[in-house]
Amino acid sequence: MPEGLYNLSQAVLYLAMAPKSNTAKTAYFSALEDVKRRGSLGVPLHLRNAPTALARELGHGAGYKYPHDYPEHYVEQAYLPAPLVGRTYVKPSGMGFEKRLEERLERLRARHDDGSGNSRR
């Protein structure tokens, strides 16, 4: 103190003046609706930690692709349980910084387009 107050004040001012979006809220409630409708679903095997021989025997971690080993730290890989694959929860608003994020997502997804306009996700 008092230097910590300056950082906190700067963060508050930045957030107060930043463009507002309800993208996080709508994504959260969309995902929550799936949880309510489908209940708890298992984590895909390739995403599960494999700290023991038994876990490895059960297939935990098998086939996992570490995103940081790929260009732009992105790799095509399922992160949702099988019944939810293909669901999209985050729908950027196309405004402010979200527009840049949306453009990045489109560019990354296009890398996996099979030529027919259909993503192989």
C-alpha cells in the first residue's frame, strides 16, 4: 500500500470504460442448460490425467494433443463429452475485441475445413 491501490484503481477504470458484452453470460447459461438437461457427463478419456499404470491401461491420456506443440497453440481435438461434440457455447458479439477473437476462431477452424465447407470437428 498505497501502490496496490493504483493498480486496483486502474483495473476498475479500465473495466468501467471497456465495451460491454453479455457473451460470457449467454455462454455460461447455455452450458448450464446442457448440464441440467443431460446431467454430469464424463471427461473424454484423452483429456484425463494418467498418473498411474491403471489409468494408462484404461486409456487415460491416450491420444492427447498438447496445443502448445502446434502452430498458434491450437490443435483440432475434442474437448467436450461425446454427446456434446459440435455444441458451441461461446458466440462472440462481433464488437470490440470479441470481433478479433471471432476472426481468430474462424481462421483456426478454417484450417480444418475439408473443402466442402464442413469442418471436420
